[in-house]
Amino acid sequence: IMAAARTNAQIAQALAALTTLVARDNDPGRESEKRLERFMSHKPTLFIGGYNPEGAIKWIEELEIIFEAMGCTEGNKTILGTYVLREEANVWWKNV
């Protein structure tokens, strides 16, 4: 009976730990953080702006491939896309 009680306690402890992990991983507060980590793992090119129409089109096409693979909503595309704007492009975005 002692061995069974210890095993039940271990199972209960393991289930409690698992519940905590699942809750943390499904925490809506962490969802956007995890999405950003996944996006950045694709190594998107930073966009600094300037007059470079061809470069801008290439950058947008690159991001669209990543967004498609991630199944992003339009709102998430905006959030993630603006995250990789730097320098002149970031100033422009803040003024829009």
C-alpha cells in the first residue's frame, strides 16, 4: 500500500507540473511573445527605408512568405512587419 500511495502522489505531482506547463504555454499573454519568437526565427530582413523601390518589394515578398508559413492574420502581419522596421522606415511608420 505504501508503494501505491507514493506512486499516486508522484502521479499527482507530475500531473500538477504538466498542468502548469500547459497553462503557461497557452497563456494568452505569452501568445504574442511566442509569435514574435517564431517570426524572428525565420530571420526576416530588417528594413531601414530610403529610396529603394526594388528592395522594398523584395522585403515585402520575403515577409509575405514568412507570414503565409506562420498563418498570420492581417493584424499580426502589421505588428510583426513593423517590428523589423529600423531607422528611416521606423520614423516614417511612427509618423503614419
